[in-house]
Amino acid sequence: MSELNSRRCQPLEGQPAMGAAAIEAHLAKAPGWALVDGAIQKRYDFPDYHRTMAFVNALAWVAHVEDHHPDLLVSYNRCTVRFNTHSVGGISINDLICAAKVDALLP
């Protein structure tokens, strides 16, 4: 997914969602990401609340810059990130671009 890290999200209104085969091909190159209930999802674990919140803040900046915003479940030492694209009714390349950018936040 590192090749997606250099791409930018684009407006996709009126375009179809990505097909299952394409989603699976991308997810095969994205450790930890899985298709769950119509979204791609990954859980990140941290040693403490401070590091969790630092990650959430960095992720929020990525989402703002890309204008593509995930659903987050934030707990003391973990954050679950879920991306899907409402304008296409499923998964799009924008979700995968943002997933790659989020992964790049951590070593």
C-alpha cells in the first residue's frame, strides 16, 4: 500500500464502489486491514492514553488534509479506524489511500 501513500483523495460522486476482487487485492497488501460490515477497518494498540491521543490527533490532520474522514472508536490504549466512502456506497480508492497514510503515521 506504500504506493497509495503518495496519492491524494479525489471527489468520487457518481462513481461506483470498488469491486470485491479489487478490495481483496489491496487488502492483501495492507497488514491488519480487513473488510468488516462494508468498511475497511484496523485496530491500533498503544501503551497508554497519551500515545493513543497523539495518534488520533495525527490521524485527524490526515483526514482533514485529504477531506476523507473515518469513523473512530477510541479507548484508553487503542483506536479502531474504519473507512468507507458514502458518496459511492462502499469502498473506494480514497479509503485505501487514507489507510496507507494512517499506517505511515507509525514506525
